Amino acid sequence: SQQGEEDPQALSIQEGENATMNCSYKTSINNLQWYRQNSGRGLVHLILIRSNEREKHSGRLRVTLDTSKKSSSLLITASRAADTASYFCATLPTNDYKLSFGAGTTVTVRA
Amino acid sequence: NAGVTQTPKFQVLKTGQSMTLQCAQDMNHNSMYWYRQDPGMGLRLIYYSASEGTTDKGEVPNGYNVSRLNKREFSLRLESAAPSQTSVYFCASSEQGANIQYFGAGTRLSVL
């Protein structure tokens, strides 16, 4: 069963604005990952945050992790049209090596 | 360096027909996965292979079989296709450990 749940399901923003999406999960994890999927394509790994980390940055991406609340957020700053995609969180449970994906957040960046 | 290659990209089947989806990776990864993606449901794991010579069921294995032919190749077979198997199928590979996965471009399958 899917462990991660993203919120919101869909998000529409103006170019230049920030986009924030959240992920909640149920069990203890080794790491949490975010992936992007452009329309008609496969998923691409964006960033990984380990269970002992609280925040991580990669370019315009910022990920936070709160293991006490079992939640994570992905912030995309200064969004561009090319950021239009679906974003998925995936968790690696502590006692497993299979990722569990959420249903995704669809982000539309308007020019 | 192609990464993960899936064939075919598109396929239309009639109910009851069989077919094999092919996947190959050139990153020397030990683990490979087959997922299906349906609208609003994210990715669901069908089968996976932790290493060459091993395969295990995932969340939704019914109606599918797999073969880990060698370290590079992992195929998914539908023996008797059903309309409920209409979906987009993704193959992925990873090293063990952190399990960052690399995905193919997908196979869009319609079963009529």
C-alpha cells in the first residue's frame, strides 16, 4: 500500500512564485525522496533526505523533514514554466528496501 | 549512456492476448523494478528483483510474471491481458542502500 500522501493534489502558480507541496507518511523511514515526472515521461530523482536530516537544498529546491510528524515538504523557489510537472514523494521504510510512492502533486506554472 | 530502456513505447492488445514488456539498464545496478501507474494512484509496485537470480512480488502482482534474464534485463509478461491491465508501465533500477531509482520512459498499454 502507498505510504506517502502528497498535499495538495494540484497547484497552479504564476511564474516567479514559490511552490510548496507536502508529503505525509505512516511508518519509520530510512530516507525520503522527491521525484519529478514531466508529462508522458518517466520519473526523475530530484533530492533525497535521510531520516537524521532536517533540511536539504539543491539549487531552487528545498526539502524539509519532520520525523516526529512523519511529514516532509518540497519548496520550489522562483518557479519557471519548465517546473510544470507532477511531483512525487517516495519513502524508504526502515525495515525494507522497496520505495513506496505517493499519488503526486501536479504543479502548473503559468507564464 | 542510455540508462533504462523500455520497449515497446506503446501497445494495444485484445483481451486474452499475451505480451512481454522488455527492460534493460546499463548502469550495472543490482536491483530492478516494474511499476504500473494509473491516474490518481501514483506508482504501484508489481514485481521487483533485488539482485540477479531473484524476483519477488510487489503490491499488485496478479496477472503478471517476470524474468530477470541477467543483470541488465528484467522483463514483465502478461499471459492473458485484461482491460484492468490498461495502464502505463515503468521499469526502474537502483543500487541497493539509499535506493535512488532510475526510470525508463514507460510503456503505454491499452487492453481492449
